[in-house]
Amino acid sequence: MTAIPAAAGTRSTTGPAHPARRPSRDQWTAIAVVLPSIIATAIFVYGFIGWTLRVSLSNWTGLLPDYSFAGLRQYLDLARDARFAIDIRNTGIFTVLFLTSCLAIGLFLAILLDQRLRGENLFRSIFLFPMAISFIVTGVAWRWLMNAATGSRISGLNLLFHQLGLDPLINEWHLTDPPWGIAFIVLPAVWQMSGFTMALYLGGLRAISDDLREAARVDGANEFQTYRYILLPLLRPITLSAVIILGHISLKIFDLIVAISQNNIALDVPAVYMWRTTFDGNNYGKGAAIGILMLITVAVLIVPYLVYSMRSEAEL
Amino acid sequence: MKARSARRATRPILYGLMIGMAVFYLLPVYVLLITGLKSFAEVDLQRMWALPTGIHFENFALAYEKLAPHLWNSMRLVIPAALISSMIGSLNGYVFSKWKIRYSNLIFALLLFGMFIPYQAVIIPLVLFMERLGLRGSITGLILVHVVYGIAITSLIFRNYYAGVPTEVLEAGRMDGAGFWGLYRYVVFPLSIPAFVVVLIWQFTQAYNDFLFAVVLTGNRTWPVTVALNNLAGSQIVQWNVQMAGALLTALPTLLVYILLGRYFLRGLMAGALKG
């Protein structure tokens, strides 16, 4: 009975307290317990990424596998591909609008809920429930809400605007001329995901001690100044987390586009192109190249965040 | 005193803003619900916002007829996937939080990366692999996929939860002669119920709402409900009112879980942001 379970919080692997010692029987058991997960991840994550990379460097463009080496051909083809250019533009517009809207609305809702109004729990649940729903459901519902028909066939939100006398707001939604159609897909995406930023910010606000607010008030700061100069600066790390989490969701956005756009190329994004070209077009080489490019984009965002999170945790 | 009266004056404005926002979030639900409850005769795109004259279940009945086998597929997929995932996550979390293994931090970070990757970067080999195993097109194959790609998040939630279990408790168990399994069985596991609820809900929701894996790994007999709903929505023959009713039916299981256990759902959500 030599090994003692590591104390919570002292998980540093370089701790000198226990010099290299042969693992005890229990420790071997511990290793055996996590081994299947490690092997599964090694195969399904890292092995498959390597395999995809290999496919992306091949000439495989038909039903039958062809692993003959093609160098960067697939990537160079993508660089000249008009559809992929649309995808990148769409992802850019979508990501910027989605992030700014989610952050702004999330913060707004969190501050509202932070006022300790009656019915707070109910409202919080209402702002958050879309997160429990599939993007496909959201897409189906919003496709009918964003019906672009006009005149006697007017319907959806356009009809509501008309009935409320808000005719100038009537528009073509996601069927607006490129490149702005994609901007309207941000609406259902924000409907679904802004509750997440609200929850993050509200958690942050609630973690700030009341003494701090009281101190600001004693110093003569009004409500607005307290938020502007005391509370919001303290929420900056939360904004960073939110940007990274929402950013990587946005770069991978797929189901929502599939459900709303129904094959409309003007609303295409890399994830949808990858799926179509691989599984409908059998263009495995190109699909793999898109997958790898998506992975690189996401990794640029996520890897520093993971390193930072693990490090700050080790310092606790 | 002045601050307090100013606060009182702004209250109605705050309530107004909050109700306005709530309307935005509830609007799609309102449309789904009233459309679903209309009779076929009343369904008219130009009267989308009008309340139904009575309560009819024709739309739901028709949508259910089309989606029922797939709802059933979803359940056969999601329940085992959530159960297996939570067992694996619990054991991994126990090891990574309470047992000292060399390089465990590095290994854990490498596991975590798996939860952020775009699945487009692994899906081609995944399909080929599942085909070779003879699992493509089966629910079993899809369960396996959700379990494997769920390892990261489930281990993370349990690990963070167990970090809050004091080491002294485990050491006391050790004094009584408990080993790895004894400590897990009699000390750690009985404390884990809240974490199990969080993980079960999380995996249930994730697997149920998934579309990408389902659409490439299952066939028309084994489609879960998300794929079936998307096909229903893409069909030219199926009326929009039936699509709306189908969307609401599809949303119902996860929505019910959220309404009943929302607090735990929120915790899973926060864990996804690496926020314990």
C-alpha cells in the first residue's frame, strides 16, 4: 500500500515529492482502466486525422480508392475553386456576425437577469431552451419563418411585419442576393446559441462579490458606471472563452445550413461542401482536403486555449 | 435613497425589455404549436399567425406516422450511448483526478482535443472503418461512434466533479483496506449521482441532436429522427404544416429533459467551455 491517491489540485506531473517509483498494483489497474479510451482516441481522432491527411494528398476522386500520391493537388484545386471561395466568404461573414451578436445579446440578457427581477428563473429558462434543440429542428422552423414570398403569398415573419404595419422590415431573408443571404442564417443561429453566452456571463457576474458592487456604490458610481468600469472588465476572460467556443462552432456550422438552405450554393459553407463532394460526388480527395483545412482553422483557435486552460489549472 | 427610487422607476422598463426578448425566443415555438394544432382545412401559409379555431391533432398524427420508426431508432441509439458514455467517463474521471499516472496531464489534454475537432476531418476514415467492421448502416455502429467521440467531454465533467471530492475521504477508505475498485465502488461512485445526471443528459442531447454522423453512417431503415425530419422538410410532397408538427415532435424528448432537469443541462454546457 504505497501509492496514495494524488491530492486534488496537486496534479503537477513533475512533483519531486514522489521520485520515480514503480507503479503499484492499483496504479496498474488505473492505467488499464483508461487505456481503452486512450487507444480509441488514438485511433478515432489522431489515426483518422492522419488517414484523412493521406487521402487529401491523393488522387482519389471516384468510387474506388486511389491512394496514389498527388502532392498538394487537391489543395491547389480548392484555391482555384469558385465554390470554395464562396464558402470562405460565407464563413467569414457568418462568424463575425454570429460572434458579435451572441456576445452582445448574451451580455445584455445577463445584465438584465442580474437585476434580480421577479421570474428570473423562468426567463433564464426561456432564453436557454433553444440550446436543447437540434439545429435541424431550428432550421425547419426558421425556414418557414423566413419565407421570402411576397404579395398575396406573403407569409412567415414578413406577414407578421405586414400585419404590425412594419412593412419596411419585409425582406427576402436568406434569399437576399449574395453575399448577404448568409447573414440572415445568423438569426436562427443566434436564437439557438445566445443563451449560452448569457449563461456564461451571468455565471461570471454572480461570481463577483457583492462587496465590490457595494464599494463602487459607496464611491458614488451609478449603476451604469459600476458595470462599465468595475464589472465588465472582470468579465473579459469569459468573453475570451465565449469567442473560442462559439468561434469553433461557427467554423463547423453544418446542420443548420443543410436544413435551411436545401442545396442553395449561395449559402454554402465548407462543412456542407465537404459532405456533398465526398458522399454525393465521391470526390474523396477534395473532401479530405476541406476536412483538413477545417481542422487547421479550428486548431489555431482551440490549441492555445487548451494549453492555457490546462496550465492555469495546474497552477491552482 | 435616491438610487433606490431610481431603481424602482427603471423596473417597468427592465421587465418590458425582458418580456420583449422572451417573445423573440418563444416565437418559433408559438408558430410550431399553433400550426400543429390546426385542422388541415385551416392550414394556410397566409394565416400562419392566426390561432387555430379548435384543437386538432391531424398534423401531429400524420407527422408521427412518418417519424415514429425514426424516433424509436433515436431512442435505441441514445439510451445505450448515454449509459455507456457515462460509465466510461466516470472511470476515466476517477483515474485522472485521483490517481497519479505519468504524463496524465498531457494525455488528458490530448483526449480533450478530440472534443473540438471538426468531424469532417475524420469522417472519411470513419466511414471506411465502419464499413470494414460491417457496422455502417447499423444503430450499433452509431452508438460506438457517439461513445468514442464522447470520451473527452464525459471524462472532463467527471474529472472536474471528482476534483471536489476531498482526498481525505479516499485516504480514509484506503486505511480500511480498499483498493482501486473498492474506493470507486464504496466511496467515489455513491458520490457521483449529480455528475451522472449531468453526463447522461449531455450525451442524450448530443447523440439525439446529431445529424452529421447519422446522415453518413445510417440508412433509411436506421435513420434517427433528425435525418428523417430533414428529409421530411426537403420533400416537395409533405405539407409545411406536417413539417412543423414533425419539428415539434422531434424537439419534444430533449425539450422535456431540459424542462425537467435544466439545472443539470446547464452544468454540462458550462463544462463544454472548460469551466468546470
